[in-house]
Amino acid sequence: MTTQTQASGQAPVFSMRDASKSFGSTQVLRSISLDVAPGEVVAIIGPSGGGKSTLLRCATTLERIDAGSVAFGDLTVADTSADGTVTYASKERLRQAKSRFGLVFQSYNLFPHMTVMRNVCDAPIAVQRRPRAEVEAQARALLAKMGLAGCEGKVPCQLSGGQQQRASIARALCLNPDILFFDEPTSALDPELTGEVLKVMRQLAVEGMTMIVVTHEMQFAREVATRVVFMDGGAIVEEGTPQQVLGAPTRQRTREFLARYSG
């Protein structure tokens, strides 16, 4: 399969090759290969239990693959040797890799005892070892961009769900990442708050932010994504432009899944 990145001739920001993952006797990822070029917005759709969130967790090193490789640009995070052994990079290289991506969870994952400002600033200062004054200035600008000016001193429980998710996006952006991963970022929100978060994500796409978004928001995938990947049973069943996958899917399993969203 020719990926979008290969076709464009651009070096991928993120690359996963033949990645597999099992939990006990259950295989949850089956030889996944995915390249993401700069500026792409890749929407990953599919039924619950299809492997979408596990793909993101393996991509961001929250879980370790059993086979295959993972890389961010020229920085290889994990690779498999000829004898089938998976080797992960050193702690220092993993730290460098974690500076190249941001991850936004469905449940916000803000530290409840920290202020919004500290939540946003903590990783750039501790992980990237950047000057505090520089990070705090960037954090204030990002929070203002997210519509959260004046919320710097609040703790997460003082914010709405939509505000907490926008704060978590600001936290991810403060790392100056090459790519953002979103794991169903609106699934815990009501429709009005969902709209707030999707508006922010649409703007990021307009600004050229590279993103992988696991989502059930088909309209967002149709309007914002440059590529849609349909996963089921731990494998990529079909991928292509939103028009191809959402408008004229070639695989029966894709058509069955999308039928739930029609009408």
C-alpha cells in the first residue's frame, strides 16, 4: 500500500511499521503500518475494541509493541531485530521523542491538585528543561488562544469539561510538538462543549498542525481530515481521503460501520 507520505515525497513526522501488540492471548494490533506527513490530519475511525486507542498508546510509548517499529522523524523509538526482539531507545532518546509529540486524552488527565498554569507549564520545564519565564509566557498566550485567559490560577475542578479539554490541548501545544495525538477528545463532552473543542481542533488544522485523531465525529473527519483510516479487529481495513472512505468505501466492513451514522 502506498502511503500519503510516500506519494507526497515528504519525510514522515511519524512512522509506524508492521506494529503488533497483544494483551495475553488477545492480539489487539495486527501488523499496523502508518506514515504521517507534515500538516496531515489523519482521522482514525472504527468500532470500539478495534485497536484505535491501543495504536495511539503504542505510538506514544504508553504501551510497548511486540513487533515492528515506531519513529518520530529521524528518531527511532522502537525497532525489531532479525531475531524478532523489540528494542526500545535509551531513556535520553525516549525523552527527546516525547518532546516531539503531544497527547490529548478523552478524560483530560489534568493534574487535579495543580493550577491550569502549572498543568500547562510542568512538562516543558521538567521534560524539555526550558526556562520557566519562556514557558510561562508561551502558556499564557496558548491559554488565551484557547479562550481560557483568566483561568491560569484555577484548578481543573473549577472548569467545565470543555474548558478542561481546551486546557489539555494548550498543555500539549506548549511542548511545541511536531505532531498531536487525540484519543476521542470529545467523547466525554455534551454537544455544546464538543463544539468548543472541535472548533479549536479545526483552527489547529488550518494552521498546519499535524494530527492523528481517534474520533467518532464523522462530520469532523469529513470536513477536517486529509486522510481517514478505518480500523477493525486490530488491523487497518481501509484508508484514503474522506471522500473515498466516508463517501464511497470499497470494503463491506467499512460500509457496515458507516451505516450506523447514516440518516
